[in-house]
Amino acid sequence: MKKSIPNRFFWSWDHSTNWNLHAYGAQNCGVSNAYAKAPEMFLRDYMRVVDFAAEHKINAVGVVGLLREKHGGVEDARRLCAYAREKDVRIYMIAGLFAYGGIFYEGDHPYSLRKFFEKNPRCMAQLEDGSPFIMKYDNKYGYRPDPQGCPSDPQLHDYVVESLDWLFRALPELGGIQIEAGDNGVCQCPRCRARRGAGDGYISAADMAGIYPDAVDAIFRNAPDALVICEAYGHFKDEAYDIFRTETPSEDVKKLIGMPEKVFWQWACDKRLAEGTWEVGDSMIKPFQKFGHVMRAHSGSQWRGGPRAGFAVEKIRQQCLLSCESGLNGVSIFGEYAPFHTNAEFNYLALEYFADDPHASREDYLRDVMAPRLGGEDKAAFYYDAAYAISTPEKIPAIATDIAKITSGITDYETLRRWQYLASYLNGFCWEANQPHGTGKGW
């Protein structure tokens, strides 16, 4: 019987989702960025995302910064979630519980984590020297310091659970939530060090165990059908998750394994795909097999999968095949770029196509998806190879000349536009390669 992956998700930040092409204030990367566009652009961008998702079997769209005063707060979030529900698509919040602003991402609101820390600084995490743990991102990844919370603090724990209880009552149309304990490092206060014991890394299963089960209970109390995704931050094959393979699980592991079966865990595969260290036949950790699982990748994004709007069909094909063979039932990629950008369009269509048939080949995709949109199978094969020429800019002038020959006989506007996009995309890399003062690569 033909296998498929039923759950397909888009992942996005509010400030860098640009489905309106000429909006002032558009950004193309960042963490903890301000929202620089006009407030109404939030709904305009994401309604277009929802329309595309509904047409192409994308079940849900995740949004970091869903609740932000700058673009309408609760009111506009409810409007977006309701619109998505009408299209049979879920909007789910992506939220840090101890970091990344909490539930109300930005604004003067009781459930803004930053506001909470202003009133309760003793609940903040600590560095080894006892100073407050405040993450300071590189400029291109954010503009402001991000305070982190102490997972051992009972007041913060209760606040987080309370904020989730509020969220699903205030936004009954919300489709779900991805919860994260935080991946910037772990608190080094005496309580946390004693609780976790040796082996502190940049993430902690003990920290997850201290909040994920209680968070999940609070969510399902108010929204039994919510999509709930627990972020793991790594691949299930990583050494960090060996603690879940033991025959004598710790109390923390027992708490996590004891969550309801309808919970999803989310993993990341970029490094494994690049290294070729995830193979057909690698199975999900046995105690976790009862849960749903999402494998995310940063394909075609600014996050390790760059350049932004880069052509990443082969990586998406591998992601879907290996996810299916490992028993995962969800896949996720970034959905921030409008499908006007033809590479992004083909990436999104690849998610749809290879989730439907994870064992389909490159040639199948060329024939069924790219050829009808590019004027034939030979032309589709040319595009497929040419899109990767950004790493060999010396070849681009010849490719651009060939594109000019291909397009000379094309009369269909949409087909022509796709080819002209590819030419412009490639020419940008060729131009950069021939400029002084470095290549201009920011990815």
C-alpha cells in the first residue's frame, strides 16, 4: 500500500513572512526583531499563506509572534485563526515558555514574558557567574536582548501554565501551539544545577519534563482538539536523546513519555541530511513511538538552509522519504517567502508532492510538477540543475544565455515569469561574485 505523510506544516516568524511583495518594512531574517511593517500587513500576508496552504494540503501554519500589539494583538490573531478554520487550515502559535517572549510575544500585556521579568527579575535564569541570563543575538538575527527564565522557579512555572490557560480561552479559534523550553542554553543557578545533575548542555530534558506535561494538560483542558507540538531541538538519533533509550528511565523521562498520545514531538534534520547520517530504516525511539512526530528542516530559508528562497527540492524529497521510513507522520519547512519566488513555489509543491508519495523520484517530480509549469520535461530538468548553480557563479552567464533561448518561444505568461525569475535569481549571484570587497554572501 502506498505510504503518505498526512501532516504538513509551514513554520514562520511574523516579521519575515513576506507574501505581499512590496510592503515597506519587510525583513528577511531575525530573532527578537521588531515588526516593521504596517499593522494591517500581518493579516494580508498570512491570509495569502492560508489560501495557498488550503490549496496545497498544508494542514497548519505556525507563527512566532502571533500575539503582538504592533499588528493587532488578540483581535487580529482571532481573525486570522477564524479565517484559517474556514479554509480547514490551523494557525498554531510557536512560543517559548521560558524564552522568546512567552505567549504574548510583544506588548504591554500580563502574559508577555518580558513584562513578567521586569516585575519579577528573580525568576530569570542565571549564568555561571550568577548574573542574569540575557541572550544577545548577532545583529542579523535580532536587535534586542532576550531574557531567559529559570525552569526551577515555581512562580515562573505557575505563570507559564496560567498563560497557556488564558491563551486558549482568549483565542478559541487558535488551532494549536508549538511549545519550546528554550534552546539558547540552560540556567546555571544552584537549584537548576542540583536538579539536572551533571551533563548540562544547551538543552535539557529535565527542563522539558518540568514544564511540557503541565503545559500540555493546561492546553487540553481548554482545547481538547488542539494541535500540540513539543519541540525537541535535535534529531531523534542524536546522542542527547540516548536518555530516552534506556531500560531504566529517569523520573523526567517518565513524565515526558507519560504525556497523551495525541501530542506531537518535533525534530530537526538539517545536519543529518547534510552529513548523510540519517538512513532508511532508522526508527523512532521506542518509548516515543506512541506520539505523533514532525520532522522540520530549514530548506530554502535563512536558517542553515540558505540562501533564502533557494531551490531545495532534493532536500525536501529526502526529508519526506526518511521521515516516512522512520515512522514519522509530519513534515515541516519554512513558509515565509511568497510563491512568486519560483524556487519557493517549487519547494512548497515538493512538500505537498513528496508527502503524498515519499517514495517518488526526482524524475516523477520533474514530470508531474515542474514540467507543466516550465514548458516540458527537458526544460524542467534544466531548471532543476541550473537552480543549484549559485555555488558555481562562473557558469551562470552561459546558463542565462540558455534561459534566453528557452524563453524565446514561450508565450504563456506564468511559464515565462518563472524562467525570468530563475534568470534574475542566478544573475544576482553572478553579479555579487564579480564585485570588489567580498562576495556579499549573507547566508
